[in-house]
Amino acid sequence: MNQNFEQIFELETAEKYNEAYSEYKKLISENNAEFETWKYYFFFLWSMLEDVNGQFKKDIDLRTELESELKNGLNKYSELAEFNFIAGYTISIFPYEFGDYEELEIKGKEMLKKAFELEPSNPIYKMVYLGSKSLNEKEQSIYKKACAESKQILITKHSGKGLLNEYYNQVFNRE
């Protein structure tokens, strides 16, 4: 794990969001093209809009910044499963944060489907995609299996600090 990310995750976990934002901006100015930086920053912005109840005090328009990063991601990373998952999930949960509600709600679900199609062996992608639609009995069984399999991914890939990892463990740890 990148030392800069570890420092940012410590700040996020300590709810020092203004400092975390400053570190993200510094990191982005150094390596704007890296997907890892984009995904954590994008999720940070989304979290600042949705979860922190005014604890973030930077004088920026978070919604505009989030929309800009979504466009940036669509231009650079649209063929990556993880991009489609993270962006699709955040859009499908709160489409009104990104612009045209009805159009983006559909776009979010399409992105979740694309993430699953690009990486069908990923149980988290499978679980969230299947959980976003009405399921028949067979699909319900596949969904339950994906929920169980997701626990290992959460332990191995998302056990660390930071908003993204914490969110994954809170929301995607399903029975």
C-alpha cells in the first residue's frame, strides 16, 4: 500500500476530512492518471456529500467536484471492472448527486452490470449486481452464495483503514 494512502486513510479514520482532502489534492497533482488515486478520491468526495454531516469544511462545491471526477473516470477508466463497480454503485445509491436522476439511475445499474460482466468471478460485484434487481429462485441461490464468498474478499482486500474499506465492510458484509 502506498505510504500516501496510508496517511490519508489514517486521517479519514480520525475524521480529519479537511486534512485528508488536502492530501488527496496533493497526491492527484503528482499522479493524476493512476486509478488507485482516482477511486479513493472519488469515494472520499461521495462520502463527504453523504456521510459526514458537515464535518468537512473546505470551501469547494463537492457536487461539482464529484461530477467532474465521474467524467474524468468515465473518460479514463470505463473498461475497468472496479471503476464500473465503484462509480456504478455510488450512482445507483444516490443518482441525484450526479445530475439527471432518472438517466443516471439507469446508468448506475448498467455500470454495475458491466463490472459483473467484466469480472464475473468477483463475488462482491456479483452480489451487488444481483441485489440490484428482482431475482428468481436460481438467482437468489447465486446471490446467497456470492454473499458468503464476499466475506473472504472483504478480509483480504478491504480490511484496512479509510472510508472506502470501512464502507465496504459495513455495507457488503451480507448474509
